[in-house]
Amino acid sequence: MPSQAFLGCDLARYGTHWAVLVNDRGQQVSKPQRFRTRPADLEQLYQWVTTQITPETELRVIVEPTGPATEPVQRFWRDRRVRVDCVIPLRVKRFRESYHGHTKTDRLDAFILAKYAHTYADLLYPVIEPSDPRFGTLKEGIKDSWRLARDLGTVEKRATALIDRWIPEFGTVAPSLRTPDGPAIFQEVWQTFEEHPVWTVCPSAVQDHCLVIRPRTAAERAALRERLPAARQQLQRLLDQHQLLREQKACVEADLTTLYDILDPAQLVRSLPGVGVTLAPFFLALWPAIQAVRSRKALKAYVGLDIATNQSNRTLHTHGHVTKTGPSWARWALYLAADIGRHWDPQLAAVYYRAMTAKGKCHQQAVIEVAIHLLWRLARIVRTGQPYEFRDPDGHPMPSGRERQQLIATQYTVPDAVRNRTRSHRPT
């Protein structure tokens, strides 16, 4: 078997890059090299590498898929038929932390990249190059939608905390601002509180819950009325910001739906259980990565659904939690689709049932296991080009939705005793 050499390239956003060459024994070869993203510098680096290794040695270039310099460097090495592999940045960061005393320099980062590739060669994945450039546009839109959803949650928490500061326990009964009546209920609650800041607040929208305000003295009421206008302005700003974010998110989702219909005219992704109009673009954005990744293990590591382990000699400890080293939007979409799809697909329902009953997992762990199986089904669709077909756990086709529901209800419904056993019981 020919030997291998790993060239770790730490690419800076601007300025000088660093490259470190490591042999198949994990030892650094020669001194680190500095270069820029210029043809002359890259050619000089290539000539230097050829003098450090034998012609029979397989060279692998390791980069992080971040920054504007990644694409030209990848293109240069591919033109010379050198294999270029990518690493997951969070995994490299955790690997770097294992080197005690690491002072975080670009030169050492390049060495860490090469060392990581030598240690975890099976977790590397090739450069993801979509066949259609619109997949890149889809992925950027997915990231924008994910950021907007995160910002919406932050604004909603701030608005709820603002009212909860004046009206104790409002957060326990407050509706979501994402509901059609949510902003109106927030304004109604605040208006009622301004009119009667000492008495019980019971707006019509939440009549089942009375929020009692503690009595205050005359001096406290006077100070309270002086502070209310500023708080009202802050609440209005948060509500306006939330409305603006909702409108932006709706526009992004409309563009994603249009782009999805163009890239997947056969609606292959939407044939998966639990995948609808909202989640279909998220699943389709994983299409190029599935085509590039070579194994199930690497694909699971790319998404961040692999289980963290800790081994010492003959002892192997599995921590039971996923590493979360991949894109968070992909795990979010897989988790939601898995939690919905297990109610409609007998095979996924069987996976969830076994995880809860036989393996003793909690609901969240069981849904994550279903999400991994859903990822395999997405990979099968990508590689075969055929829509998903519902089957029973024995592999027989089940086109009838009523039969699938009956099978799930009779054989794969988790008993309440099992759910109560896996839940955490906290004193109230």
C-alpha cells in the first residue's frame, strides 16, 4: 500500500496562509511554508511539496471550507489531480483543545489540520461541488431563514421578559408572537396593565389566567407611571422588529419554495415522511453533500448526529449525546421531520418503539435515532433517483395510509408506563 502525506493548509481570510506537511506516521516534514492566494505562490508550494515526498506517495490537501480563499486553493490542487479533503471546523477545534498549551497560531493550526487528517482520515469528506450552482443559492437561503428564525425567537423572549418584569408570571401564560393573535394579545395585556397597574390583569384573550399585581404604595405607583412610557416604547420597538423579521422570513421561504420546485421537479424529497413545504428545501440543501460523502459514517459526522465516545484501553464509554458538529439547520430539519414521520411510517415507528422500549431511551434520544434513519432514506433517494416508498418493518409495500395508521396504532404505540419511566420527575 503506498504511503500517504497530508498537507494542512490554514487559509486566512486576508493576508498570508500557512501550510504544514505531515507524513503517514503523523510527523511533521520540514518547516511550515507561507504562501498567498496567487498562482506563483501556489506553484512554488506545489514544487516544494514534490521535493519532500516520493512519486509513489499519495498527497492529500486538507482545508477548512471557510473564507474566500478556499475555492481558488481547492481549484489549484484539483487541476494537478491532488485530492482535496475538507474537515468540519468544530471537530478540528475540539481536536486542537486536546493539545494542551496550544497557543492558537496560524502555523500551529495548519499542523493541527494535517494531524487531524492523519488521525481521523475516515471522517474527511471531499469538496462539495453542486452540479447546479443554484444549490449554492438554496443553501444560502436556508442559512438566512435559519438566522431569521433564531432572531425571531430572541425578540420574542425579550418581549415576554419585558412584560414579565412588570406582570409576574406572564411568561407562563403568554402566547407565541408567531401566532396571528400574538402581537395583539401582548398589546392588550400591556394596555390593561397601564390603565390598572395595581389591580388584576385579565385580558379577554387569556381569560382563563388572571395575573395578579402586588399592591404598591402611592410613591411606588408614581414612580411606576414615570417608567411605563419608556417600557411601552421598548415593547413597541420589539413588536415592530418582530413583525419586520416575520415579513423577511416569509419572503425568504417563498423564494426557497420556488427554488425547490425548480431543483426538484419530481418532488422526490417531499415523498419522505414528515417532509412538507417548509422542510423540503432544508432536505434538498443536503443533496450535494450526500453525493460527495463516501460513507454513512462520514455522512452522519457531517450532519453532527454521531454519538460521542470515550475509550480507554478496553473500556468504551458512549456519552449518549450527539456531537452536534455539523450544520445546526440540518439537524433541526431532520429532528422535526423524524418526530412527524414516525406517526406515518411504520418502519420509522418501529425504530422509535424499539428505542423507547428495548433500549430504554428517552423521547429525544429516540427521535434522534429516527432522524438518523431518515437521513439514510434521503441518501437512498439521492443515489437512486426514486421516490420514497412506504413499507412495513418486514419490507412489504404499504401504499394505504389507513393500513399504516392501524399498524402503528396496534403494534408500535409506546405505553404510558414506558414514557413515564423515561421522563425526569422533578418536585413541583
